[in-house]
Amino acid sequence: MFTQFFYLLRGHGLDISLDEWLCLMDALDKGLAGNSLIEFYYLCRNVLVKTETDYDKFDMAFAEYFQGIESVDDIPEELWNWLSEGERERDLEDMPAWAKEHDLEKLRQMFAERLEEQKEKHDGGNYWIGTGGTSPMGHGGYNPAGIRVGGYSRHKSAIQVAGERNFRDFRQDNELDIRQFQMAFRKLRQFSTRVDTAKTELDIDETIDATCENAGMLKLVYEKPRKNTVKLLLLMDSDGSMTRYSQLCSQLFQAVNQSTHLKDLKTYYFHNCIYDYLFTGPECQDGKWVETDWVFGNLDSSYKVIVVGDAAMSPYELTARGGNLDWYAFNQDPGLLWLERVTRRYKKTIWLNPIKENRWRLAWGSRTIAMIANVFPMYELTLDGLDKGIKKLLSN
């Protein structure tokens, strides 16, 4: 039962095992969802979804499988006027059994029939499209099947609850804001080491353990203070096709500059590809640059490197001498060679691409994206992508 629903959930990126699916089937056999589609929705979500970041994926799959309830464009204007007037609440005592069922096709058929039959305003009751009753069609009343027409939802019992997508902001593949950038970059503090000095920093975890072992009597435990050893080199593509991502890159720049856990931060800019020079400002103005070899010579190999860019350009900009001729200076060496020099100088490097990963093979510049991805570990500029990139920087 619901086999296609299982595959649809997997198709939307939900990691659902057969054991979890069989657990859901067992719960259905035990009647835990009753005859309620809304209860089935919550039961599925509780059994199958492991993290709130996947709630939106689940909602999208659920709404797609059960097809939701489409808006009806040919509802008479007079009916809309009736439904927009006063409302009243009714209990469930006079609700017929059929009104509690959650069969979408049956509800659609009944709704069409009522539109044909009903000729006047109706409040209360359990049959007509109206307000304040227990009919499954209308608003202002109560029915767990709920095709809401007009008004607003009081009980959140409409079948289309999944279509509201209340958890879209929880997704891990959303683009980042400044705070999310800051929280992600805090993970780089794992590189911090202890200073060889007196123990002056309170160790909360050890203090709790020691206090418990001391029969609840407070026992403070101190540790040597941490020394920030993280050094980060941030290289950002600017102008051209990156203009559309300027706000996102600005958020990243602000977050990194507001980080307090970095021992050192250096930021330089380039256009499309790194060549003989790196610019000191995002305007990439002629003459406002430093030689790339100077950066290699003055920033040692312990720096972690994050390159930000869409990697989309004409192939000759990566493969040809003079590929940068129309920008600021003739490059004797191809751009791809310069990128390889970066990875040879700095062993911990990643490339963050603002283009969604599922478009890398389809977007303009897909050829150069693939070429650069062969040089740098490349991740999309989302929460998931940045988390994976930082883990790569932290790996041995």
C-alpha cells in the first residue's frame, strides 16, 4: 500500500529505509491514523522524517502525491459573498459518517454536486456549502476533511495543510544569510589549540562531571586557554556573471569579517579566474592589485583557502595564454595553471559555487565548471554545501 508514495518521498531526497516504511505500515495496521488523512500526514512525518530540515521536502512530496485541492474558479460570486459574511461555530455531534471521510475524489465530486444544487446562502448544518457547520465544504465550522472555501483556517484541518510549506525556511539547501554564515564558520574553531600556560579558562563539561563525582558539591575545573590558529584566505570572484550573486557574497564577506575566532583573514578578488594579479577590492580596478606570486610568498601554506565564484566563463579563459587580455593584463600562463598553483601551495582549499549543484551540468559555463571542479573540491553555496566544505577543510 502507498508504494508509489514511498518512491516519491525517496525521489524528493528523503532518506527513508525499508525498516522505517514497514514501521509506518505496522502503525497503519494498528489504526494509529484512524480514518483521518491529516492524522496520516502527521503519522508519516513522525515516523519517516528524521530532521526538521526535511519537513519541507516531505510536505512537497505529500502534496504532490495526494494532489491537494485545487482552487475552483467557477464558484458563483453570490456564494463568495455568502461565505464572506458572519460565521458561527458548530460541534461535531450532528456530523454524518461520510463527512468524516478523507477521500479526495469523493470530496471533489460532492463539492461539484453542491455547486450545482445550492441556490441560496446557508449557515450551519452538515450538507451545504456554508459557514459555521460541520459540512466538509465552506469555512468557519469544523470538519477534519476540510475543503475550505473563503474565510480563513481556524482549526488547520484542511487536507491541503502540506501545501502550506510552513517549513521551507528549515531546509539545509537554502541560501545563507549572515547569521547562518557566521554559525557555519564557527566550526573552523576546531583548529584552535591550547596555549602552554596556566589553566585559567573554566571547563564547563569537566566542572559538571567533577561536581557530580563530588556528591553534588561544586568543584571547579580549569583548562588552558585556547589560542586561535585558524588562518583563512578568501578569494572572491567579482563583477560580470557574479553580479547577480552580489548580495549573497556580501553576506558571506560580512560574516567572515565579523568572525572573532580567526587568527588571520586575508581577502582578495578576481574576475572569472585567478591570473598573475589579485585585486584588493571588489571593483577589480586597474592597478589596485597585488601579484599572486607575492600572496604565495607572504601567506604560508597553513592558510585555509575558500574560493567563491560561479566558475562560468569562456573555456579560453582557462586554457589559453592571453585569455585575460581583454581584462587587465596579458597572462603568460593559462588560468587553469594558476588555479593548480593555488592548490599546490595550499593543501586545504575548497570552491563555493552560488549556482545550484543540480545545474552545474546544464548552466552556461558548464564546461569550465567541470574543469575547475577537477582542480578544487567544489560545493554549492548553501548550508549543506558550506558544511561539507568546512568538513573538507577540517579533514586530515
